[in-house]
Amino acid sequence: MASVSKREHIISHALPLFYQNGFNATGIELIISQAGVSKKTLYKYFKSKDDLILSVLTKRDEIFRRKLIDKTEFLGKTAEGKLLALFDFLHAWFNEVNFFGCMFINASAEFTDIEHPSHIVCSEHKNKIKAYIKSLAFEANIKKSSELSAQLNILMEGAIVEAHVSGDKNSAIKAKKMAEVFINLALSTD
Amino acid sequence: MASVSKREHIISHALPLFYQNGFNATGIELIISQAGVSKKTLYKYFKSKDDLILSVLTKRDEIFRRKLIDKTEFLGKTAEGKLLALFDFLHAWFNEVNFFGCMFINASAEFTDIEHPSHIVCSEHKNKIKAYIKSLAFEANIKKSSELSAQLNILMEGAIVEAHVSGDKNSAIKAKKMAEVFINLALSTD
DNA sequence: AACAAAAGAAACCGATCGGTTTCCTTTAAA
DNA sequence: TTTAAAGGAAACCGATCGGTTTCTTTTGTT
């Protein structure tokens, strides 16, 4: 197995463990046993557990946004439809068997300091998603695309928390109805 | 110091430590040194760390809702004004020096299993807040009080996450403007 | 002043933590 | 086929984890 893929192999096995059980609660020993590698190998590719966590979060950012964008582009025919499709993506996600909330919200809960490297990755992840939403709003010829993206982002975050903390599997549907209001408002005031 | 107050003493000192550094990352040794009690005493009043965590979350639920309700009732003159005042409360909270997000969202991140006792306390905390919002909506003669409370709850959760993860100290202002839309919508369709 | 309960200090427990080192086997390239 | 790097297994490291025990001091009550 080549170096690059071995590194990826470890990351992909560590990811679901961190996601399901948290970062502090997941030990290195468990990760290597699940990945089928030795400690020596893990520490060859990652200089510390913090380094591994950072790499996992970066990977998760890539995977998650790729899925979000792909599904949104697939489901939405118009730019306006794509904005609404964001919530269909959320709905499907919330109803997956292995849904444990947003990994970045969860990471921010354990690394509360906003200056912490892991927290920064979380903040940047959210920024990238907001930028994508804004690009969709722009595509829909909405003048106040920044305002709308901030609004839809709040709705998405709220739906995620409601789904995870309260176990409300239909929170994305509720948020979608709310999103319609703001999209129509933004379109009408253009 | 009487038994009851000593128990409360430990809880009140453990609370900010858990809030700031998380649950798994906060050790018993740190808690007793901050509280100025011995391990023996701590384990006299709490049968385990999990038990202490549960007690801290229960205490936090009481303190937080008391503050939310008091401030909301103080700021809002009408029932409608109280619904909006919820977001003024959030705004003040987000701008406190020691704001590290919602302790219940954070706890749910570490105890992801929805059946976990600590997660259940978090879910119930959110239910109680939704019930309070609903009572305000009812007071404002809004027929669909359940729907509105669910909507405002999503906005509040979204604002909290945005404030904590992205450090946006004005997210409550944005959410408040969004809330106005739904309050007016609920009032007009009555 | 005598006494019992409460609580502090600290040693101690086994387990686990993140991380390093040693030794041996597998692998792949020359 | 020789050789060297890669990687697995596991011992080992000091530190810390949650939790218990022992022993001593403090406290409050009679």
C-alpha cells in the first residue's frame, strides 16, 4: 500500500470513530485496531493525535461539501430549486442510521476556544458552505445574496441541532418551509 | 457547611469547568481543586463522574431557563414583544466573555447516543424551552403556537451555533429579524 | 471538656491515555 | 538472491484517568 493511500486509510477509519464517540473519548488504540495498522505506522503519518484529528476534520470537510454540492445540483433544476434542495439533502442526512449531528459543531463543542486549530477548521467549513449558498443565491439573481445565505445558514444549523439533540427527524422539512419564505422575500424585493 | 449547600458548592464549581473545557476533558482532580474539597467529599455526594455531570446539566437547565424567562419577561412588554425579546437575551449571552456555546448542544456532541442519560437531559432542556416559547405564542393569541415555537426554536438554535462555531456575535440580531417575519405571519393568518 | 461525625490530605488501585522503542517479519526493488 | 526499507506486535514510558482507602485533623454538639 502506497504512502498516500495508507494515510488516507487511517483517516477514513478514524473518522467514523471520532464522529460517533467524540474526539477525547476515542483512543489511539481503538483507531489502530479498527484501521488494522500499528501505532508505529500511525505515528509515521501523523505527528500527534491532534494532527490526526485535524486531518480527519479536513477530510470530512471535503467529503461532506462534495456530497452536499452534488446532491443539491442533482435535485435542484433551477438556482432557486437548488437553494431549496439544500434542505432535502439535510433531510436525507438526518434520516441516515449513522447520523450523530454535524461533526464540526461537535468538534467545536470539545475544542471551545475559537483560536484552537480544530475549531478554526470548523469555522472555515461553515464559511465554505455559506459561500456556496451565496453562489447559488447569486445564480438566482438575488441581489442580497449575502443576507439570504446567512439566513439559510441559520436555518440549516438550527435544523441540524434540532435533529441531533432532540431527535426530530423532520426538522429539515420545517426549515425548508421557512427557507421558502426568505427565498421568495429575497426574490420579490430584488 | 450543610450537606445540601456543599453538594451545590461542588456543582457550581464543576459547571464552568465542564462548560469551558468539555466533559471528557475535565478531570475529577481539577474539579476538586477548584471547589476546594477532597475526592472523598465529592464521592460522598456523587456516586460517579457521570452522576456529577448529570447533576451539573440539571443545574444548568434550571439556571439557564430562569435567566431566559426572567430577561424575556423583563424586556418584552407585550406577548409579541416577549417572543422577540428571546433574541435580545441570546444577543447579550453571545457577547458575554465566557460564552462557549450551548452547554446542551455541547453535551450532546460528547454523548451522541440519544438514549444516553446526559443526552436525554439535553433533549428535555430543549423541550422545556420550546414549551415556554409556545406559551408565549399562546399568550399572543397565535393559533398555530406549536408551529411558531418550532420555527423560533430553529432560529434560536441556528443563531447559537453560528455564534459559537463561526464567532458571529451578531447572529442573534439576524435571527431576530427572521423571527419577526414568522411572528407577523402567524399573527396575520390567525 | 469529651466525643462523634465530617472532611481534608494523600497514598493507593487498576486501567487507560498518548507516544516511543525494540525486535522481528514481510515486502519490494535492485 | 541479496538488501534495505516498511510495517506489525508488543513491551515500555510517564502521566493521568476515575475511584477507594487510610489516617489525621477539624468541626459541631452535648
